[in-house]
Amino acid sequence: MMKHSSYRLAAWIVAACMIFLFTSCDQPADPEVILREALANSEKLASCEATYRYSLTYRSEEKETQVSTSVDSTYFSDPFRLREERTTDGTASTTYLDAEGQDTWYYAKMEDGWKKVNVENQDRSPTKLLPSLSLLKSAEQPKLVREEEWNGTPAYKLELSFPAETLQNTIAEIVAASGMGNGSQTLVPALLESVPPLFGYGYIARDSGLPLALELDATDALNTVFSNIDGESVRITVSESIISGTIRNPNSAAPFDLPPEAAAAETMEAAG
């Protein structure tokens, strides 16, 4: 009798351990850890390619204004080198940051040809230099939405909260272009205080723990901001305000060299 009881007790213990193991494996991933590790892994990137897209469409009275910015970056950490191809409202430019020992040189094409300037104390961190990662670094309060594929890569989809300051440049641009507030220096800070909770989504690769993409639609938030102004004759309606970004080819970006005309750039003194 005791022998059978011992068998039953052993079987119960084994079953309990198996249940514990399986339930432990089924525990959802911690979104705080996912985001923190994604940013830490980003800092260790040897190279990557990144995109950043910003689009804004709004109407002030009868005039519709469209603003767009795209940034395509290629980053290398050692030796440090960054190429940035930027297009703003149809105007394109390419700039470079390039290391020479402890010095960092910034290269840009001016009206009279290529110029370079020595940039002191340049932060070489990808989370500082790549707009998508910089925005992700400001994100707070991550929540795990689900696991799904992003562009064929298994990923964690996180809901992210962003600070009101994320919209500071957008609000300032609309205020200045529309003539709102008659040049008041306090209007933009006041409007920032009325920004409602701002949410977006981030996609983090499940295997590598690296960021894949970022999406932020601020259309409704901006309409809330500009609909709460008392006594203002200028009326603003925002039909689109979207920020998106991607990180591609981590640690395997295509190498590039400074073009000959940039390499021969004339040296300028840093302003200030």
C-alpha cells in the first residue's frame, strides 16, 4: 500500500514540476526589458542602414500646407562614419561625418562647393545620430501588444508612449507658418502643455533584440491641441502627421567612401 502511495506521490511531483515548467515558458515577455535591451543592443551596432520619414499636412483657413522630410542614413561605428541623405520638401542634400583619429569632420556641399568643419565633442552614438533610434530612446511605458512578423522577421510589437516635446518642432512650424499668436513667444510652450497622451508602435526583432521599425501617428493629438485655443482667429486642421522609421542590415551595411569632391573639401572654422 505504501509502495503505491509512493508512486502516486512521485507522479504528482513530476506532474507539478512539468506544469510549473510549461507555465513558466508561457509567461509573456517583459516589454520594459525588451525596450531597454533593444536600445542597449543599438549602441553596440557595428553598422546599419536607417530610414526616417516625416509627413505633415494641415489646413489654415483656406490654405493647405504639406511638409515632408526623409532621411536615409548609413552608419559605421569603427572607424566612425555616417552618410545622411536628406530630402526636405523636395530639396535633397547629402552630408557626411567622418573620423580622423580623435577628430570628427562634418562634410557638406555649399553653394561654392564642398566644405568641411571639425566638430568638437561629437557624440558618435547611433541612438543620438539616427533619428529613428533617437525617437525610440525617448519612448516610455512600453506595453506588449503581440508577437507578429514585421517584413518577414519575427518581432515583438510594443505600444510606446512619447513625451509631448516630440511634437515641439511640428507645433512651432504650424504656429510660425500660419501667423498664429501674432509672434507670441509663449504660445508654443502653452500648446505643448495641452498635448494629450501620445502613443506609437515599435517593432523589436525577437531573436536579435534589435529595433526594426517605429510608427507614430500624431494627427489626432495635433487636432486636439489646435482645437483647444480660445480667442484665436486662425483655425488649424491637421489631416496627417506621421513619423516612421526603420533599421536595416544591422552589422552588415554596405560600406561607402567619401566622394572625391567631398574628400577635397575646403576647411572652415566652426561657428562660435
